[in-house]
Amino acid sequence: MASFTHLIYLNLSLSVVGGRIPSTIGNLSQLRYLDLGRNDLQGAIPFEIGNLRQLQYLDLGDNHLSGEIPLQIGNLKQLQYLNLRRNTLFGAFPFQTGNLPLLHTLRLSGKFDVQAKDAEWFSNLSSLTTLEFTALPNLKASPHLLQTIDKFIPNLTELRLADCSLSDADIKSLFYSHSSISTSLTILDLSSNVLTFSAFHLLSSVFPNFPSLKILDLSYNNLTSTMFHGSLHFGSKLTELHLRNCSLTDSSFVVPSTSTINSSTSLLYLDLSSNLLKSSAMLSWIFNYTTNLHNLYVYDNLLEGPIPDRFGKEMNSLEYLDLSDNKLRGKIPSLIGNMCRLKSLGLSNNKLNGKISNLFQNSSWCNRHVFHTLDLDKNQITGKIPKSIGLLSELKTLQLDENYLEGEVTESHLSNFSKLEYLFLSNNLLSLKFDHSWIPPFQLRSLGAASCELGPSFPSSWLQSQSSLSYLDISKNGLNDFVPEWIWNNFQFMYWLDMSYNNLIGEIADVPLKISTRPSINLALNQFEGKIPSFMLQASELFLTGNKFSDFFSFLCEQSTAANMATLDLSYNHLKGQLPDCWKSVTQLLFLDLSNNKLSGKIPLSMGTLFKLEALVLGNNSLMGELPSTLKNCHNLFMLDVGENMLSGPIPSWVGENMQQLIILIMRGNHFSGPIPTQLCYLRRIQLLDLSKNKLSKGIVACLKNFTTICERSVNRSETQSLIHWSNATYNEIYGRSFVYYPLYITWMWKGVEQEFVNPEMILKSIDLSSNNLEGEIPKDVGHLVGLDSLNLSRNNLSGEIPSEIGNLSSLDYLDLSRNHLYGRIPFSLTKIDGLGILDLSHNSLSGRIPLERHFQTYDASSFEGNNDLCGEQLNKSCPGDQTSVNPQETAMHVEDSFFSEELYISMGLGYLTGFWGLIGTILIWKSWRIAYLRFLNRFTNWVIVY
């Protein structure tokens, strides 16, 4: 930076700058203004920044900086503005008394070690007008610091103490009756703390002491109570009130019938989103007590019923209205078009219906010269899009996706939208029919046109002209064509490209592109072939499943720089030969799926360099040899699938020792031999364990109770999801903001039939050890696995009695113990598992009477055949001591027929009540009907679970 030593002003904010701040920044000794905020900077703040003694403005906020604030920053005596917020800084405050005497703005966040002595230097910042402590959980550890704010900094106009774990008591100490700072405050942000209604009541009751307050933010607190009883109790200058996610309910808003209406004319902005509001009581309160609202946000609540017409009649001041993510029904009131100042309307993800043309009928659309956003996606709106939509010539955003719209959309619908930037029409019944030579008058940033019948030819001139696209979805369009090269030339600024579920053909040209956006690319389920182009290694996610790619060696191995790819899915392609041994180029991988190809040979050692890997799926190939020991380095794995290969040797003990995060382990259909290692019992989070169809021997490990997650009755979905699909600032830094979670797919033997499951970790807990050479008894601690849905131990050499503890598995839906050498009686405890849909105990050496209690009546002979000493009605075989002089079947039929006739005649003479019991009673009393009915329910339940 020698050539910039006389630089005075440097602003690189929002410039996608990454890496570390160079230490040579200290050479810019004349610098007075430095803004590096809102970038991707990482690492520590260099201490050399203390050399910039002329600096008056320093903004390093909204980056990924870490470590301690350097002590030398206290040398900046001329500094007036300091912003270090939204980083991951920690340690002690480096400031001392006398530091930063001219500072008027201070913004900090991090896990700082706040101490009592910090109040001393802080008390000298008398020039402060803006103070922001965000995400400072240790702030309340120094109550003196809070008191200092009030006593020694009298001129504060902006105070933000968000996410600092403040309580009602802290607010009371900060704003007591004679608070000195309250008179000057214009902005007060106390969001994301642990405040209750008491704090709100305190602030509203002393509001005369806040004569200048314009913005109040109490979002993300627990403010449940009757907060608004009648008119607003705020100062006359309050313009913005933020109450997002405050657990507000309908009872929080009361309109007294006898109250004198005292409407607020100053309130312009009201955010009530993400609460528990259900009825229109809140809306009535708004209609009665606000007269000049410009912005109203009530999205993500539970609002029901139609949209009140009063919006169109009384809320003429509204400019932004968002009622998305509720349960609103009925038609969209055409009166909305009479709200002459309305600029943006959000009604997405409701249950609104009616024809879209109704929105443009009986409406003046007096706001058409300012209206720029219409969001109606995820509703039940029908009909054809009218050409009169072109009246809204100022539209920038048009979202109509996921409705029931139909008909053609031509250039005549869109030609009037010269400012359109975001267009979403996906997943309707629409057909986009644009003239091949049409050049739109707009430049889109995002286009969602999935399932819009664009095919069979690839869209031509109109799409090629959209050179500013960052988001493009043209999936499910029946495209049967080559992809033109210009699509890749326009691709370098995209963060999302989805052309999946088409019939696109040919090879993809390896265009020399440098992509800075780390995009998500989805080309799944097409007919692409040949090599995978190397430029795609710059993606954060690459979904290529279901194509005909045959070569990915050069894609991985001929790269000079490492990639920041998170997801690589090449399943169901034509890959063949040995796996490449050059995985060091993709060491940031989280999800790798190479299943269902023709890969052979050994798993390479370099695959063990994928330390961050969370899911490794290699199933249904022809891989052989033992699992390489280097895989034990992949200790973050929660899914390992090597099933249906030709792998051999013992199951390594390190699978249990080093992969203790595993939730899904599939090793079926290989040649693994030897005992099941006891170290697998370290897998406390395991939910799906499949070791079937191998050559495993000796006994079942007697430590099943260590499978902690299976020992819980239900799946903790939120915890499981947070373990698998989590993200933070570090992930964004590495993979880019387009990174989304990867859905897990498995093939599982469910009730004797192979089924495919998506995200099975959210619904299933299953163990399959079938088709091995296991021997010995079934461990009694199997009774601890109360959350188990499915247990398959069939086709082994197990012996002994079925442990009665197996009756504890109350969640069990499928139990297969067939084709073993089990003996003794069927434990009566099995009759207590009411949800047991399929039971197979066939081909063992069981003896005695088959229970008839409860659901055991629903099982047929196939569940028990091959056990010569079993008897009972299910096998139509009498047991010793049963009466044999009369044919039991005939007797049963005779008795059942008589019962049926009697019940039938009685029910015909009695009204509704006995008519009901005539049906239910017949089923309960007449055994053959009862069994048939229960079997029907059983089959129906199985069908619902699978599908």
C-alpha cells in the first residue's frame, strides 16, 4: 500500500471483500475515513490499525472478524465514529480512561468480558450520541455500566441494547422516574432480551419522559398481556413501533365500547409479525386507533377469515401492507385497488381463492403509478391472468407462483413492465408463449418459471436478453434440447440455477468462467452426458443426479485451487471405474452422494481428507476391499451409506469410536464378516442401523440400551434438524449465502418391501440385522428401545426364547424374527403392542398356543407357519385340551350368524343411536367381521405411513 500513503478517504463497504485485513493498513497514516463494513472479512483486527492516528471514521461492522479488539485502537484520539458490531469478537474492552474523547458513535457486539472497571472509561464518553451494544450477553454483569449510560451520557439520541439478556429489573434501573437520557432519545432498541409486559408497562407509563422518541423496538421479547387497552399510550412523536415475535395474542388488543377514540396520527410504522394473532380483533384496534399508518406488517400469524373491506375504505394512508403466512380465506377485496398510496401488497401463503381477474375489476387502481410489489404466491387463486395487469406499469416484483392459474402468458401481458426485476410464475397451470424474437423491456434479477410449459425447445432471445439474472428456475418444463453456450456466459453472476426435471441433452461446454457468487446449480434428472465441466467446481451446491455423466476425474483432479463446494450429488449416473484419489481439491465438502453408479475398486485413502463431511453415500456400486482407516477422520458424519457393494473384512471398531455423530448407518448387502463390534454402542444418536445381508457372526451386542435416541419414544425433530441442517456466519463465509440444506434420501426395507424415504431421520427409528450368521439369544436389553419403529432379525441362527421385554417396544410397527432357531412360547407381552402392523415369527421352533388377544387376531397363518409345535385359530390348528367333537369352524360360524342376525334386526327398529351401535356392535361381537375390519385398518395404516 506504499503508493496510497497519502490516501484520506477509503470506502469499500458492500464490495464482497474477503480474506484478512492486511497489516499494511497501518501505513495509510493520513487516512481519516475507513469503511470496510458489510463484507466477508475474517481473522483478527491487525494491531497496526492503531497507527492511523488521523482516523475519524472507522467501520468494520457486519463481517466475520474474530479475536480481541487490539489495545492500540485506543490510540485513535481523533476517532468520532467506531462500528465493530456483528462480528465474533471477544475478550476484554481494551479502552482506558481518556481513550476516544471525541467519539459520538459506538457500535459493538460480541462476547466481551464486561467488568466493573469498564464503567470508568465509559463515563468519559460524554460526547456520545449513538450507542449500540448488540449481542452482548455479559452486559448485565456490570450494572454500573448501565447506570453510567444514564448518569454520564446525557445527550444520547440513539440507544440500542438488543440481545443483551436484559430483564425488567435492568430496564427499571436504566429508566427510573427522573432519567436524564430519556428526554433526548429518538431511537430505543431493546429487542431480543428477556423482557415481559412489565417492562412495556413501565416504558408506556413514563412516556411523557420520552418527548423525542420516534422509534421503539421491543421485538423478540415475551410481552403477553393486555398491552393495548384502548388508545395508544405513547408520545406524540412516535413514528415506528416494532413488536415482532412478542407472543402477542388477540387479548393483547382491546377496543372498549365506551372509550373515547384518541387515534394516533404520528404512528407510521407498525410491525406485529410472527405473533399469535388469530382473529380480527387486532385489525379492529388498528382501524380505530391509527389514522396515518404507512407500513403495516402482520405476516406469520394465525389470522383467519376474509380480508376486511375496511382496508380499502379506511386505510388509505397505507403504503406497505403484508399479511403473508396466515390462514386468510376468501377472495382478495378489489377495494385494495382503491388504496391510492399503496406501493406493496404481500398476501402470500394463505388460503385465498377466487379468480385473479376479480382483483382488477371494480377497482380504479389509483395507485398504479406507485404500486411496485404484488405477492400472491402459495394461495388457491384461479383463472387466467388478465392483460389488464399491465395497468400496474411500475411493478418491480410480481409473485404469482404456486396457485391454480391457467392459460397462456404472452408478451402482451408483460410488455408494459419496464421496471420489472422479480417475476415468479412457477407451479401453476400456465404456459409461457413468447415470440422467439421478443426482447422484454425489463431486466430481471430473478425469474421463477418452473412448470410453465416452456419446452420442448430451449427459450431463446427473450431469456438470452436477461443478462442481469442472479436467480433462474426453469425446471419441469419439458425442455428437450441442447443448452446453448450463452446461458453459461450469463451465469457468472448467478447464485441460483435450476434446470432440473427436464430432458436436456448433450455435453456441457467447459466454458472458462470465474464465478464469485458460489452458486447452487441443479441439473438433476436430465440426459446430460460426458465430462462434468470444471467451472462447476466453483458452485457451493451441485446436483447432477439422474443424468448420464460418465467422467468426473478431470472435474476433481485437474484443478489448481481448492473449491468451497458444500454439496456434490452425482448419484444415478453412468460413472464407472475406480474412484478418483484426489479428494483434497474438495476438502470443504459436507454432502457427497455417488450412489447408484458403476464404480469399482477400493475406496481411496484421500477420501479420508474430507474432515468436514457430514453425509457420505456410496451405496449400490461395485466397491470392494475394506473400509480405509483414513475414513475415521470423518468424525462429523451423521450419515454413512456403503450398502449394496462388495466390501469385505470386519466392520471397523473406529466406526463407533470416531463417528459418534452418526444418525444413519447403512452397510447392508456387502461381505462384511466377523462379530458386530461392541464399539457401535457408542452411537448414541443412531436412528437407522442396517447391517443386513452380510456374513456377520457371533451374537448381537448386549449394549443396545446405549442407543440413546432409539430409547426415546419420539423423534426430537427440532434437535435432529438443528444437528443436520444448521448454518452460521462461518458457513456463509465458506459456502456463500446460496447454501441450503441437503435432503437425505435412503432406500430401506420397510415391512418386507424396499421403500424410498426422504429425510427419514425425521420419522424413522429402525434396526435391520437380517440375513447374517448371528447366533445366540436376543439380548434382553432390546426392551429399552422403546422408540423403535421396525426391528428385523430374520434369517440368522438366533436361538433361545423371545425375551418378554420385547413387549416394551410400544412404538413398534414391524417385527420380523423369522427363519431362526427360536423356541418356547410367544411372549404374551407382544399383545400389548397395539401398533404392531406386521409380525413374522415363521420358521422357528416356537411352541404353545398363539395368543388371540387384541390385534393378534389380525395376523394370518403366514406369520406363524413353519413352527410345528404352535397351535391356535390363526393356523386353524387346535391345541391339546381343545374340544374336538364338534367342528370348531362350523360352530363358530353358526354362533356368529345368529349373533349377526339378532344384532341386525334390533338395529333396524331403533333410531340413530342404535343404528350406530348396530354397525359398531356387529363389528365388536361378530368375530369374522371384527377380524376383517381390524385387518383393513392395519393395511390402511401401513399405506398411510409409507406414502
